[in-house]
Amino acid sequence: EVLSTLPDRVEPIMNCVTAPSQTMENAVPDVNILSQFRAILGPKGYSDENDVISPWLTDWRGSFTGSSPALLSPANTQEVSAVIKLAAKHRISLVPQGGNSGMVAGATPDNSGQQLILSLRRMNSITAIDADDGLVMCDAGVILQNLHEAAAKVGRRFPLTLGGKGSATIGGLISTNAGGTQVLRHGTMRMLVAGLEAVLPDGSIYDAMAPLKKDNRGYDLKQLLIGAEGTIGVVTKAVLHTVPALLDRCVVWAGIDSPTQAYELLLFMQLHGRERLEGLEILPDRALNTVTTHISGTRAPLETQHRWHALMEFVQDDAAQSSPHELAMQLLEQAMSANLLGNAAIASSDAQAEAFWKIRESIAEAERAAGPALQHDISVPVAAMARFIEVEAPPIEAAYPGTKTLAFGHLGDGNIHFHVTAPDGIDIVNWYAHDGKAITSHVYDRVRAYGGSLSAEHGIGQAKIAEFERLAEPARLAALRAIKNAFDPLGIMNPGKLVPLA
């Protein structure tokens, strides 16, 4: 998602919250230890200069800031292994970092001055792309946009995209189990990883690069590392699934009455569009108006007024398939006859298709321009998403006069971006610290009541760890702590993230 005002965890100040120290039991890296890291990495891979380190001390939202005596940037897996072995020997805490584009401060050091940043950005090679078996092998530091471009050159496509594709790295996407707008058809990062390599907290190298379809050798360590936020190991390489490049696409903007009608439209399109529907997003008219007011070059796709809107994309990646435009026209006609939508516009060009998507991708940016807001990246069962939006938003506005809720997101996978804007003319610092905090807790309480998750696609990091500990069932917390302690008994891997302290 696009950067907005504050993280989901509400803090009493608006920017640069100091990341709390949670590693006092670990060692302080003195001059002698730092010189050993320098010897391993050389001048290109080691820096203790403030101007080099400083840009990597604050999370992407600008809400958490820590400190670190050195930035470690290994060039290959062997150097990562040597660094982690040395860190384990001296009990030095490491904070793995990719593009630093996460939304929950999962790659930000604390303020103890004990944690070293372990950057994977120098490891940025795409070593092989096989158009026949659809697999690509790459290093963890490869930027998502570069992977997209490399796959396109051989007629393939990596079907995961997001707003931060120009900075997000493959290792970070794996470590946070990233999602995006194409999850409806292709799944999250878990579904796209065929194999990986990682360095574990003792410095040993775990090689699961063989893209096996069947492997019954016990626990799936690969899946443990996906979504682990660097707390039990550092992903260094990956083998990823690609899909055929698109031959054509059709992007549709539809006006609808309610989230419930949008869900009925989703079921209809999935039934009749089958695998041709790649994404279906919903947003309220208020979100559209905010974008067209604050984002230059945007305008409403429809001349008619509607309370809600749906953005759909149909694709063709096989010559034997019908044109997605023909398919969309047929389905829209049927859906309108069934009273599943009020009006619709089909993008007539790639430029217009991108203009439709720009509206969706600019909501958070426009909202930030309009004023401060709380953000909640949550998920509920797909069948309950419409009900959550319709039932849970009004009580918040009633209980906290002046607030306005704005819910939008990925209808096909139950991911709601549930925002609450602050009242006009209030003391914003005080509001975040009191009403804002209460609202966030209430939202997460309601998510739990629906059997949902307080983190749909951004992870836990530091920003949500307190609420995660408050709401997670004891069995989940106990299992996470047991896994963390088994892999990382010294507690040196990204401490203070994801797994609440016992």
C-alpha cells in the first residue's frame, strides 16, 4: 500500500517513534568485534559511517527510528553465513533488511545501539530464467520491478505486484509473505516460492532450492521461513514460479450499491469468468472523491453516481482463450441483467486501464493529503468481508463523533484496508494517543470475532506486536515462541519482531 500517516499501532507522536530496545541481554558490538565484521565483508560490504547508515534506520512509513553502529552488506551466501556465525559467537543481534519498504517496522533496529543491520541489497543477481518450466532463480536482494522486467524478456510474468515494486526485494517479500492485487488468481508469496536457500541463526546454510513437487521429509522448513520476518533465518536465494506473459487484458470499472452486491458480483464473475478474473477490488465513493480531489490527473470513470465501486481485471494468457474484452462484455451484460451492478466502463486502452488502477493505488496517498488517519491492514473470511464493512463501520463513527471510516481492498481474498480518519480541528497527538488507540483495539477485537487476522499482508513487525500478543490464542503464541527458541536460542535474529517475548 501507499505510505500513509501512521502505522496500525497508534503512537503518541506522529513521526519517528523511537524503536524500543528489547535486546539488552545481548552483547554490545565493540570496536574489536566490528573490525572482525569489516574483515569478512571488506570496504564494499561494511560501513559505520552515519550518513550511509542513517537512511536505513527509519521504517518506510517514517514512524519508527532506531540506531545501529554498522551496516553489513554481504555479497553472497558465504559471507552471510560468516557474518551470522560471528554474530552467534559474540551474541550480536542482527536485523535483516531488504528494500526497507515494509509497513510494520519489521526491518528497523531498536534504539539500543546493539543491533547491526544486515542488508541483502548487494545480492541482486537473477541467475536463471527457464521459460519452459516457468521457474526463475534469483538472489534475495533482487528488486521486484527488475524481476518483472527480466521475466517479460522471456515471455513470462511474475504474478505479484504492489505499490513498492521499485524498492521491495524478493527476500523481503518472502520474509513477509507479501500479497498484492493478484492474490485472487495466483495466491500470496507462499504459493509462488518453489524453493529457497537461507542461512540459519547458527550460520549453517539451509538448501531447499530444488523445486520439488513432492517432499515428505517431515516439517516443511521452507514454509516456516516464508513469513517469518527474518526471526529464524535469513533468506538468501529463491526459486520462484512464473506464469505466461499476458496476451491481452481488460480492466473494468463498475458502479455498485454496496459491499454485499460486490460480493454477489464476485461470485458471479468467478463462476462464469473462471480463471480469467485476476483481480477484483472494491472502494466506496468517498475514496474515489478523495482521490480525484487530491491526486492530479485522476477523474471518475463513470458519469453516473454510485455508493460503491468495483475494479475488475480479466486476462488472456493463452491464444486459445477468447478475448478478455469479449468475455467482459458478455459477463457485464449478464451481471447488469441480474441487478449485480448499476453501470460499468471498459478501459479502451492500456493508458485508460492504468488510469483506473491509479485511482485504486492512490487512495492512501490521497487520504493522507486530506488529513490524518488510522490504518488497519486486516483480513476476514471472504464471505464475511462485506458484512464486516457494512456492520462494523457505523458504530465507530457513532462512538467517536467526527471520525469517518473508509474501507477498501481485495474482495477476492478478504483483505480490508480499514481506515479511520480523525475529526477536524482536534489535538491530533492527543487523539492518536487516546481515541485512536482505543479505536485500533476495537477494530482488532472485531476482526478476532470474525475469525480474521489483524495482519493480512504486511506482517507483524514492531508495529503490531503488542496487539498480536493481546489477541493471539495461547496455542499460537506458544508455538511461535517454541519455534523461535529452537531455531534461535541466542535470540540474535531480528529480536523484538513478530514473536512477542515470553
